[in-house]
Amino acid sequence: MPAPLARACVMGHPVAHSRSPMIHGYWLKTLGIEGAYELKDLTPEAFPEFVTRLAAHGYVGGNVTVPHKEMAFKLVQRKDEAAQAIGAVNTIWLEGGVLNGGNSDTHGFISNLDDRAPGWNVPGCRAVVLGAGGAARSAAYALINRGADVILVNRTVARAQELARQFGPRVTAHVTAELPRLLPAADVLVNCTSCGMTGKPPLEIDLAPLKASAVVYDVIYVPLETELLAAARRRGNRTVDGLGMLLQQAGFGFRKWFGGNPKVTPELRALVEADIRAKTTK
Ligand code: NAP
């Protein structure tokens, strides 16, 4: 008898805009895996029943997106360390009938940095991270786990301070006005605010104090090259974009549901880049 078809899905409300089916569909096809990855639009009322009876609905796992990440955090029976630290679950999978929850952003963030800027983790590495929301939380967690010190800079300093309290002495919190004084120390500069994203305010930053060897990373992927990355590229800094993070984080769930070794290939990047270009208005 053939093995049952493994099915996974992205659960959100709305979900029609999700690029996850494109990414997972590419890997299923190129790796020759018999599986399916579907969109599941679930209202907040429908989500708890669906996720807690995932197997009965015919799924082995999936991604969780807005507005269900906090509810998923409450409903899973077991959480991995990253989800626990970040306080949100965006990937779920069944293991021996137990509903597990993880957070793939931290994996995506660091795999992308390793891939696009090898050697970034210099001795005594210091990372200046802009922002204190969900993306900054994932980035800071990933960076301290690799031994870097994190200098968090946020408009609302109380949010950065709360993160620093939770993550311990490797993380310090600062207001945006301190940035010019802090920038010269950065081996890695990461934008985790929504500034610079298409339709949002620009990121106001002067890169002049940054050393030439610093890596500049923007987690935003619409546009594909933000003003920050363009400015960094022009002055010769190595740059890392947010699309790589999006693609790398997807591999985390794919391995749990379907196995195999999904790789972020130039072909996959080109596929998603074309979709972003087609749907982005300047
Ligand atoms: P979030 O939780 O809403 O946090 C937004 C952050 O941006 C906060 O630190 C906020 O500061 C800051 N901010 C917003 N508007 C600002 C302004 N006008 N001036 C200064 N700071 C401002 O959002 P998130 O989930 O962390 O996402 C942030 C960005 O990361 C989004 O663009 C998202 O698309 C991107 N992202 C990318 C990936 C990927 O896979 N590449 C994954 C996750 C997120 P306050 O605390 O002061 O409000």
C-alpha cells in the first residue's frame, strides 16, 4: 500500500497572500516528495478546534500566521526552546500524536546570515539591532545563542528594556537618539523595524559611523533591496536581505512535515522575487 500523502497548510486569516504554498510547492516538486501544502483560512473562532484536531483534519502540521500565533502558543502541547523564548509559535507539527510548536524565524534569521555573510561572527561580535518587536526578538535570541552581544535600539525604549531583562546581560537597551554613538561598535547592523518597508515610513539612519567591515542585514523583503541595503552596498558593506530569511525559515517546517533536505536555490529565490516584483507597487 502506498504511504499516505503528507499534507501541511498555512493557517491564518486572511491567508490568500501567503507565499508559503509557492515555496513548499517548489521543494515538494524538485525533491520528488509526494505531499501537499495548502492554504487554510480560519477565523479566530475556528482556529482552536482545527489546530487541536489537526490529524483528524488530515494534516501533519503547518505554519501559523496572523492572527493565530499567540493562540497557537497556548494550544500546543510542547514548545521548542525558540518558541518559548520568543513567545510565539509559527510552525506546528505532530510527533507521536503530540502537537509541537516552534518558531522558525530564529532559524531563518541565522541560517540566512551564515549563508550570505560567512565569517560574520568575529571574536567579540557586537550586533546593533533596530527594533524590539517580533522580528527583533527572533534576531536577538538567535544572535546571543551564537555568542554575539546585542545592542537593541528602539523608538519605545521600554520594549527594548523588557527584552533585555528577559534575555540577560548579553542584550542592552537604548533609545534611537543614542544610535550615532553606538554604530561604530557594530560588527553586524540589523533592521528589525518595519521602517523602509513599502508603504511604511523610511528608516532614518546615517551609516557614516559604521565600519567598512560591518555586515548590514535588513529583515524586510518588500522591497527586495531596501534603502538601507542600497546605502550599505554603495559604501562597500556586505549586505544580507530579508527574502533569504523568509526562504530559510520555511525549510524548518518542511523538514518536520515532509523530511528531505530543502535548499534555498537561486531558482527558488528567482521564483519568489518575480512574485514580489509583480505584486509590489512603487
Ligand atoms: P512589530 O512586532 O510590529 O515591530 C515593529 C518594530 O518597528 C517596533 O520595534 C516598532 O517600534 C518599530 N517601528 C514601527 N514604526 C516605526 C517608526 N515610524 N519609527 C521607528 N520605529 C518604528 O513587527 P515585526 O513582526 O517585528 O516585523 C518587523 C518587520 O520585519 C516587518 O517589516 C516584517 O515584514 C519583517 N519581518 C520579516 C521576516 C522575514 O522572514 N524576512 C520575518 C518577520 C518579520 P515601537 O516598539 O516603538 O513601536
